[in-house]
Amino acid sequence: MSEIEPTTPRRRSRGRRILANLGWVLGGAALTLLLVADPLDLHPLDTWMHDVLAHRHRNGQPAATGEAGTAARQPGPVAAGEREVLFYRNPMDPTVTSPVPAKDSMGMDYVPVYADQVDAAAGGPVVTIDPGVVQNMNVQTAPVLRRDLTKPIRTVGYLDYDQQQMVSVTTKYSGFIEKVDVNYVGEPVRRGQPLFEIYSPELVQTQEELLSALSFARRLEGAPPDARRRAEALAEAARTRLSYWDISPAQIERLEASGQTLRTLTVTSPAAGVVMKRMPGMEGMGVKPGMELFHIADLSSLWLSVEVYEDQLPWLREGSEAEITLSYFPGETFRGKVRFVEPSVQEKTRTIGLRVEVPNRDGRLRAGMYATVRFDPLAAKDAVAVPRQAVIRSGERNLVIVALGEGRFAPREITLGAEGDDFVQVLAGVEPGETIVTSSQFLIDSESNLREAIQKLVSGRDEAPAGAGAGAPAADPHAGHAAGAHAGHDG
């Protein structure tokens, strides 16, 4: 026990020294963190460290400290071949600037702003891009030209019978049908083809009157002229009555040549087409004047019924040409013209009906077929036009990017007019012969907006009073506490 007691005080003394050294190390580390990182934003040492450590070599020379160092960091005369630096801006917020190199709160270097980056062009700042970057961005250009603009209008519709080519077969006299030659709906008929035979007492009586008048006229060949004229007038009156009943001249000639009354007369088709409607049970049926017995539609032309929106109507009118395609005939295109425009707008759909006349001489088209219709009316003649994809639409204004050459681009505000298929009319803003960007223009526009903000900052700095202290802008995030700290040191 007596041998252990002398060693105990020595062990305690050694432990105190270790704890003391550890405390000095931790205290020094905490102090260094406070001075360098400045988490409470209380000391200007972080600004000094940023300037000295991050920008120790500028233009090949080590950075200086103090007043001489501050003067050395101010933008000064530029040597030949070097770009003039106006100031430095925050990479995340271009409105935050510094006259000297600095870092933002995330440790990112401020970006230098050169004098050639704020050159003004007509309508906005000029963006200068390295030719290699232009190629990597796949920037494509196109010239501004004058051209005729067509406004494509696409719609769909269905084929229907031409209402101007539809006829109804009726009789203008009473009678009885004794024989029917066309027996079913859809049967094609020719013009003049027999449809049915009818017996009518009125027709028989008129035929007898005609034959009697002709016989009486022949007996009066040697009579005075007045008597012959009266006989011929009776015959002519009978011919006229038969013609009014739709008896053809050929049938009347056969009646006069034969000299015999025909018990039945044949009613022929007044037009070529197909039978759309037929009275059932016609044979042996008694008919009255005006009764519709057949309904025939001429298929040499059809109507295509389509609808267009009300805002498209100003571009269409009677006579406008249409290009028609049908899935039933792949690869073929039919042509037609607008023949009728409905006088009113449908309230529910806000559309207007059109009727397009389509020739159908070969008879391949059928009523009820669906078709796709395209109109190409002229929207503007000899107009200054640019490609549609070249226009940047912000909602409030329209822009194009003008290529000035040598990697220089400038945004230009334009006024748009009529729009065509792939081009849009420009009323003001660009002239024929200028070159505009048609791809990647959004990237250039973003850069131009940044240059525009920088240009406004430069203009504001030039207009600021001299006593405002151009060397220490208020936008510097460290300017406030740095100035206060230096004032304290000077005191």
C-alpha cells in the first residue's frame, strides 16, 4: 500500500495536462471556425479570406491587402487584347453585383461582366456565343422572305346526294298502272328509260282529239286558208295538251304516224341516276295527279357535307376549292368546290355547314362515304413571313432572334399578322433579307434576358450620383458588415 501512494498524484497531474491540451485544441478549432466561416455574420474576415484565397492570382500577380490591395482589385486600364471587366455579378441573381471578384453564399465565384457584353442592338442586347457552342446548341437559321401565305383548314364530312340533281316522277293526270319496268330501289336508270305503262282515259281522249284534228285538216287541203288554219289550230292544241302531260315529242310523232290511239302510254325517266324511292305495289294501282311514284338521284355529282368553325368562315366562300381524300381510295385525291354556305351558326357546336360539290363521273363515289377535306385559302399575298417555330410567344409579346453574324444574336420584338401552315406574317419588326434563328432560340432568349438585366444595371450605375460610392455597391452581400468592421479598426 505504501508503494502505490506516490504514483497516484503523478497520474492525476498527467490527466490534467491532457485535458488542458485537448481544451486548447477544441477552443482553437472553434475560434478558427468562427473567424473563417463567420456563421453569425459578425466579422469581415470571411470577405478578406474570400478575396485573398479565392482570387490570389489575378492577371498573373498575387493579390494585395489593405488599401493598396483594394485599389489593385478595382477594374483598371485594360491591356491590348484583353476584355474589359466592368464588374462581377452573382451567378444566381444578376442584380447582385460586386466591383471585385467575390463568392456567393454557396461558394460560387461571381461571374465577370465584360464591356462587350452590354452592347445594345436594335430592340435589345446582343448575345455573343462562341461558334463551337453555337454548333453544339444546333442553332439553325433561315432568311426572312416574302411569300404568299395559305391558311389550311381541315375538317371531315360525308357524301350525300346532290339536291340539285334529284327528281321525282309523278303524273299530271289520273290513270291506272298496267306494267312496271323498274322494280326495286337502288336500280340504276338511264335518261329516257321506260319506268311504267299507264292507262288514262284522259290521255286516250286527247289522242283521239289529235287524230281527229289531223284528219279534218287533211280533208280541208283545198279549202280556204282560214278553214285550214282553224283545223291546224285544233291539232296543235291537242299536241300542246299532251306535251303538258309530259308526253314526249317522239311519242306524239309515233301517234301521228300510226294514226291509231294508244291504249297505254310509257312514262320514261327524266334523268339518269339511281332509284332512291319507289311506290310499293305499283302494278295495277290507280294513281292521281301529283302522286310521287319514283324518286331518282343523279350520281354524276355528289354533295359533301362538312362543318367549319365560325372563326374559319371568313376564309371560305362559295367557289372555294377543296382537296378531298377518302380512306376507301388510298393515294387518290378528289377536287371539289363550295356550292352552298348555310346562313346560320349552330348554337351548340358554333359551327357552320358547307356543301362541297364533288364530280363523280365514273360513279365510284357513294352517298354516305366519309371523307377528309382540306381547304387552302389565301391568307396574305406577298407578305413578309418567318417560320412559325422561330417565334417566341410569351403571351404579352412576340420575339424572334436575329442572327447578326460572327456568333452575335439579338432579340427583336415583332408584330404578327395572318398565320399560314408553316409560316406567319410579320407586320413590323424584321425586314426581308435578315436572318433569324429557327432552333435553340429559347436558350439564346434566356441569355438575352440576362444581358438585358445587366445592361439595365450598367445604365443605373452610370446615372447614379458620384457621391453614391461606385466602388462599394450596396448590392454586395458583405458590404454592410465589412464597412462597419473596417471603420471600427480605423477608429
